[in-house]
Amino acid sequence: RMGKDPKTSMLNANHQLHAVPNVYVTDGACMTSTSTQNPTLTYMAFAARAAHHAVAESKKG
């Protein structure tokens, strides 16, 4: 699950692992449960957010 505290969550708001910042989780693994609806757009939004952050960090060096 995502969160600010590495003691209580695995991922930060950018879907990076707290323990290994070079690893992004861009699928439904960050969700603790799913609804009965199709989550495809949600997963696409997770991937877009992570990709945007990775590109921005890459440009910083």
C-alpha cells in the first residue's frame, strides 16, 4: 500500500518502493483491494504518474 511512512507502507505517492527508490510498482499491486468494476483506467493512471515522476527525476540527474 502507498503512504508516507516506510514503517507502515511499501510505496510512496509516486509508486516507488521506500526501500529501493529505483523500483516503481505500476500495476494493481499497490492496491489493498479492488472493486467489482474494471480497474484498467486506474492502473493506467498509476503507470502514467510513475512514468512522469521517473522522467522528471531523470532530467534532474
